[in-house]
Amino acid sequence: MELILAVDLAGGLVVHGRSGDRAGYRPLTWGLAPSAEPETYIAALEPRYIYIADLESIQGRTPQDELVRRCTALVERCYLDRGIRSPADCTAVAGVTPVVGTETAAKAIEDLAAYRAGYLSIDVKGGRVLPWGIRPEEMLCHASEFSFEGCIILNIGAVGTQRGLVREDLEEMRACYPGRLLYGGGVAGTDDIRLLDDAGFDGAIIATAVHRGTVPLEWVRRGHPC
């Protein structure tokens, strides 16, 4: 099971995401972070894998592609959500695993069939998938018909909260999708990592739990639970 460090980028800095309130995100300068400057931050934490959310590009502003490239060079693998809006956007940054978020990628669910690469991020807020308002389990059933390398359940409303996970919900989602499945948002600590592993998930995207010490930094450096 992969452990992936979430890195939210806004205004050229690493910011701390919480509950999807992007206007309120502030530079991440606490916990284990020696600096919110992205390359310094990543070099200090030494994660094996990272997940970058380019919040500028997601919100329709200028992508931070050159900064992303420099960050990617520091790790073994980078998953990148840059607010992809068409299949052509998947190749904008070489050397990353593109993340196609439901929030931005298509007007209709069936339009996702045009994508042939990367991971589908099922962006969830208030228990419903953006922008269509369906349950994550239903979206996972649709996703099994597409050509993505895997899916991410991204609970945007729980990001940064350490709210914790519910076994029954995880098992229901896992049963709806046969491919690789990652989870991000609200992971509270090592018990939740074990829950995800037991439920058959292939990875977890975490940040706040690492900075608060409820998931060991060493796990993120190795890229898996130890």
C-alpha cells in the first residue's frame, strides 16, 4: 500500500488545505515543515511519492508547471492534479502521473471516456461527487467502464480535518471498483491507514496526519506503512 504526501501549491508556496475552503488556505509553516518553499519543503521531508494539487491551475489561473517539474525531480513518483479540462492537458507536464479530477474534467460523466491516461480523482464534498451530485459508489461503478489507470477518492470536505474514516464506507467503495484505488481526505492516523489497507485500498494521500505526528514521517519516506 502506497503512502503519498499531499502537497497543495498556491502562489508558489505549499499551503495547508482544510475542508476545501481554498480562499482560507495559508502557507504551511508548522509541524515538520521548515519552510513553505516547495523544494525546501520536499527536500526536508523526503517523501518517496507526492500528490501535487496545483490550486492556481485548478481554479483557472496560471499553472505552476515549472515549479511542479522541479518538485517532481525530487521524488520517485508525482501524481499531479492541475485542473485538467481536456485529454490534451494530461501531457502538459512530462514525468508525472496526471490526475483527472471530476471537479474540472468533464461536463457529463460519459465525457470521461475520452481520457486514456492517468488517475480519475472522484472529488467529493458533502458526501456527493462534484459536479454531478451522485454518491461516490455510483461514480466508481461508472469509472470501471473507463480507461484510467486507477481512481482516487478525494474527500475534499475532510481534507486537513483528521476526521477519521468509516470501515463500512471504505468497503462499499472498494467493492464498486476493480482497479487501483487510492484515498485522500480526513485520514486521522495509523489506525485509518490500517483500515484502508484492510479494506483493500492501494494507497493513501496524507499530509496533516504526518505534520501532527499521528502517521510517522518514516512511513512517508519509505512510501508504505512500516
